[in-house]
Amino acid sequence: VLPIVLWGRRAPTHCVSTLLLLDDASIIVTGCHDGQICLWDLSLDFEINPRALLFGHTASITCLSKA
């Protein structure tokens, strides 16, 4: 499975309001004021690359928690 995200000439804004670093420290999850959640891959040399952008509502993401 390969996630694909498409947008216009400019990427959507992502004003981070909350952040979660998973236990294995390989994935960062950020939530923003516009209601988007972004997954980031964190490499061993601290390079951050986007994995997926999740959106579907406009409420601000104020808290992220491991379930």
C-alpha cells in the first residue's frame, strides 16, 4: 500500500499545535490548527521526511495520544 497525497501549486499550511514522538522514535505525529494530522519518518541521522497527510475536518488538533 502506497499512500498518495495531491494538492495544488502550494502545499497546505501546517501550523503545528501538538506533537507526538512514538516509542521507537522512528515516527513523529503532528497535529495542526487547521485540523490536519501529518506523519513524519525520523531517520537515524535525524532527517525528517513526510509519510502521510491526513485531513477531513476543520477543528483544531489540540491533543495527540497513543491508544
